[in-house]
Amino acid sequence: MLLNPSLNQEWMELSYLEYEYEPIISLEEMEVLNEYQIPMVVVGSKITETKIGNVGNVYINFEKMAYDLVNKYFERGIDDISLVEDKLNLSMMEQLKAGIDRAYAEKGKVFNKYISYDDNNYKSSFNFLSDYYKNNRPSKLVITFRDSQAIAVLNACQEAGYSLPEDCELVCVLNNKYLTMTRPNVTSYNIPEYDLGAVAMRLLTKMLVDDDSVKDNKDIEMSYVLMSKGTTK
């Protein structure tokens, strides 16, 4: 959601999406708002470095998340890993892929299983993956960003005769209630969405009153926890 409330006659901008983590305010728009000295906090994902001084960022480090996950599987001797693209969250995909690329590069390997297709709703994902797994064995680990893609991977694999987690392990970045309705339940991350918003509002309030504690520290990285369930060993 995009909030533009008025506080002490000053406007503040808070960018946050529950399931889509793409920024909904562009760098150009932030530059225009900065001309009016409007404090802004972008919430959810890490934004690229900017010289705009009035912008805060409360974020999840998706690049580190992917990097750590892949290295965990490397330690188990697994390097057959796929990442399913989410066209609704392309900046997140760039961060996830950057983390995977870095992990592979450090091992002298090249990541080459980035699965991309035209649409990302459940039906199109399932149709594409059903055909894909007819000719391609699923990777030992498949990573998706959203629940609909995770469920499409799960169903397509099972339709093709593969079992999870025996033949293929599956991890979805975003967690929601639908992932507890599948059999097996899908492993995902617990991302503190309420805390993201709460910390962002505290940061924004301090920025509005020029609090010294945030003048040189407007970027706050939040933690997350991998919740292992039935699609991972």
C-alpha cells in the first residue's frame, strides 16, 4: 500500500507491498520529492544506493538470503539448483539471482538454471512447468518467490511422477497460509511484515523531526527465518 498521510504539515511517503515487493515509487519520483525535502521510507526490498539524503530504507536482503541458501545446499553436495522467475517482482529476482550467481562464482561454477516464461499466475505457471518437466528433470532444489509459483512447481512435479522432497526440494521466499494447505507443506521464509512497517514508521517519525540518531543511518536491514517443512529434507 502507498501511504501519503499529513503529519505536522509535512508529507511523508511510505512504499510497502504485502506480496509484491517491487518499489512503487521510482528513483526519478524520489528525486522530485526530495526537492521539497519530503522524507521517504521505502519498505520491503533493498533499493540501489542513491545520493538522495531524505530517503530511508527498511528492507530484507534477498541477495544474502539466496546466497546463504545456496551455500547451505553446496555443503550438502547439491549444486543442481533452479530459480523460477517472477515477473511481478523483477527487482527481487535480480537480487535473488545476484546472490545465487555470487555463491556459484565463489565455487568456480556458473549458474544457468534461471527459469523464465511469459506469465506468472498459477494457471500459466502450472501449464508451462508441466510441459517443462516432461522433458527436463526438476533440479534438486527449486526456488520460487511467490506461493502460486511454488504450488505450480509442486503440482507439476507430482504430475510428472516426481516426489518432494525425495526427488526435488522446494523453497518459496514469501510465506502465506496457502503454503500450509499443500501436501507436503512448502518450506518458506518467515518475513516479519508487521515489523517492517512498524520500524519504517519509527524511522520516518525520526526523519521528520531531524533526529540525530538517523542522520547517517537511514538503512535498516531486517532479519528473517527459514521455516523448514515438508518440501525440504
